[in-house]
Amino acid sequence: MTDISGELGGMALTPAGNPYHLVGDAFVSATLTFTTQPGVEIRADGFFEIRIFGIVNITGTHLHSNQPVPSKGDWKGIFFEHNDTATKFIGNAIEDAEFAVWGYRDRWW
């Protein structure tokens, strides 16, 4: 088990660290990249979000609640402040989030 929160930019999560526990709001700064390898599991321990200002390469990752009886709204979801053409968000499973993936309409791809 690995706790994560705060700045995720510059990090590369691998399945070896599973499960990752989102223990607070997290973000990726505009000049940084956050990467997950296929098979990574991120469990949210509360109503937290991951806010993306930079670039992400999130592929084959399972993001969900860590509550004993998971339900929609256990965590907030992933918010994209903007879309960068280098961003890859492919083949992920997102469960139990209030909004799953969202962003500002004028900044959304």
C-alpha cells in the first residue's frame, strides 16, 4: 500500500506499489507529467479529486473507492483544467466517483 496526495507530477506508478491510496486531493502541475502503468490500482479514501494542469499518461488503471461498501460519490473524480495533445487517458476503469472525468467546457477536447 502506498499513500498518494498533493503533487503527482513527475511520478510514475507501477503495479508493484498497489494499491495506491488517494488520501487527499492531488494534482499534476502544468510543467509536469504523471504516468501510470497498466494494472495500477488507485483507491480513494475520501471525497478527493485529481486535478490535471499538466500532462498525464494514465493507461489501464483502475480508480475506485476504498470504502467498505462503495457507492457513487465516495470520491470526486479526475478534473482536466486543460487538454494537452501529449495527454493519454486510455482503457481505464473509474468507479464510485461523483463526476468520474470532467473539465471546463471551453477547455475540454
